[in-house]
Amino acid sequence: MSQSTHNPVVQQQRVVIPNKHGEKLVGLLHETGSSEMVILCHGFRSGKEKTTMVNLAAALEKEGISAFRFDFAGNGESEGTFEYGNYWREADDLRAVIEHFNGANRVTSAIVGHSKGGSVVLLYASKYNDIHIVVNVSGRYDLKGGIEERLGKDFMQRIKEDGFIDVENKSGTIIYHVTYEGLMDRLNTNMHEACLQIDKNCRVLTVHGSADEVIPVSDALEFAKIISNHKLQIIEGADHRYTSHQAELASIISSFIKKALEEDREKSSQ
């Protein structure tokens, strides 16, 4: 692919990748012609079109690095049914994406996840040792946290009695369905144990907003305690969506990835 030095962005390509369950995952490849690529993972009930995903892809493009943002199964344009929990299953979706690009002779150099996606990229790194640059943006450390806020204090009793909980928005429309299996999947996903398995050569950046109203900044401090090769960056005043801090977030992440890639190149040329 031709690459202009003035404009590293070649084009955005829609790419469809099957996961191991035969569901089609849909994503957009921001193609700059670079050999390296960064994969971007969205959060809970979110998607590749969310502001943070789009802005991160654009920031990486400016550095001449190709990026791929996609929808997990059951979200956005991808096939499948949205299910509560599914952390390890989303790590499997990410695996399918990475293997697809490996098969196309592309090198996935880094994975970046926001919110639930942050937890997913860490789980991925705990299971596979093929990606050595991982960015966790506002991921949740304690997956038992945040459930009461969404499902109510009596969530365990209700789900045992009914087998499910329907979550409604303010106007009373059901926005998603929580099954007993889905709830147990989340409660049984142990981020602490997983993070202890992350290879010490894997560089992990955790970014979190000090004013995050969804996942407390204390979760970021827990990751910093247990991940061996870890950098922590707290953005003062930023909320969970980085509403007023998008440029700062994109700059921190693209700089971290660019520096890590340069270090890797220096090592391989020695």
C-alpha cells in the first residue's frame, strides 16, 4: 500500500472476522501502511463508534500506526446476542481478531481497552503471551463492584427467585437482560488472579480519571500493586468517558505505544 509522508492515513477498511462461535465480528481498520497495528476494545454495552475509540484510532493514525476498532459479539454491528458477564468470551473475540491479522501477516503490537474492554485486554494478556504492550483505560479490578448500582441491592435474591433481571432505562424500556449464568460469570472472573499471570516483559499502562463516577480510581491503584511491569497515569478531573479529556487521553496512550514500539525496534536491531 502506498503511503504519503504528509498524510499517513491511507483509508478505513471495514473488516469482518468470525469468532470461534461462528459469529461475525465487524470492525474498521485505520490503515496507515505500518507493519504494526493496535487493536482497540470498547466497554460495556458500547461499540467501535464511541468517541474514545474513534479518537484513539485517529491519534494512532497521526503517529503513522494502523489501528483496528471492532465490536464485540452482541454489540454494535457484530453478530450474537448481548450477554452480561462474558469477560473471558470477549477475550476470545480479541484472540480471533489478533489471529486473523496474524494470518494476514500483520503484527498486532498493542491492545487497548476502555472500561470493560480494559479488563478484557488484561485477561487476554494473562492467558496469552503474544502481545507485549497493553493499555487498560478505566478497567474494573473488582468485578463484584458496580453490580448493586446497576441491578439493585437485592440482586442475588431476585436472580435466584426469577432466574434473570431485566434492566430498564429511565423511561421503563428494557435495555438488557441479566441471566443467573451471566451474573455468575462476572462474579467468578478474578482479575487479581489473572493479573498475577501477566508476563513481566509485557508493559502495561493503566489510565484512570480521578473523577470517574462509574469505576473508582482505587481500582487503578490495585492494578498498580499487582502487575509487575506497570505504569499508572491518573488524569485529574476526568470522568469515566473522558468527556473533557479526550485529547489528553489520546496523547498519553499514543505516546506510550510509540515509545514502547521504538524501544522494541532498538532492541531487535542490537
